[in-house]
Amino acid sequence: MKRRNTQPKKEILSALKSAHSALSHEMIQSEMKDQMDRATIYRVLNRFCEDGLVHRIVGDDGKQYFALCLQCEEKKHHHNHFHFRCLDCGTVECLDKEIQISLPAGYVPEHFNGLITGHCRRCS
């Protein structure tokens, strides 16, 4: 289904494109200087996930982070990879190595969400 290209969508997509790591809802709201309500941001982020423009990362801190996948630019996000959350600076980054998971017979994986925590290159 074709979706309208609204101003909130443009602004949120721009924030995600200019970010050097995945952003939480709170980070995006702060970037918008509170000019956009929480419900609009959540709705847009969820639609971006549904449309494959971004992928959702569930952090060990319970927050959801959203990222554009560099390998998937202009295409739907289609592969599984680990993410890294720095315990010092808090950035959440996609690690570019795709992983393969071996499951018992009869299981068909659709999605994987893996998170590693530690100290990033800048903080270690």
C-alpha cells in the first residue's frame, strides 16, 4: 500500500539518516525539539518497520531503538545481524556481519534480534 509522504515522516527519516547509530523514540523526540507528539513518532516508526525502511532493535535496557540498515539502503531490511550497545556512551550500532543460526529440524526462522553490550571503539 502506498503511504503518504507527510512532514513528520520526512523529519523522522532525516533524523535516522543523519544519525551515526540507532535512535530511541526519546532521542528522536529530542531531535524534533518536542514539536512532534509521542504518538505520531511511534506511529511513523512502526510504519517504517512494517515497510522495511528501518529495523527495530530491542536493547538490554528495555528500550526500542530504530536504525536504517546501511546494507539495505533503498531496499527492505532483509538480513539478520547483531547489534552493539556501548555501556559508556549508550550508542547502539549495527554490526555488519550477517549471522546464520542453525535450528532443529522443523523450525523456520523469520527474524533474529541479537544484542551485545560492552565498550565501543571510541570508548574503549
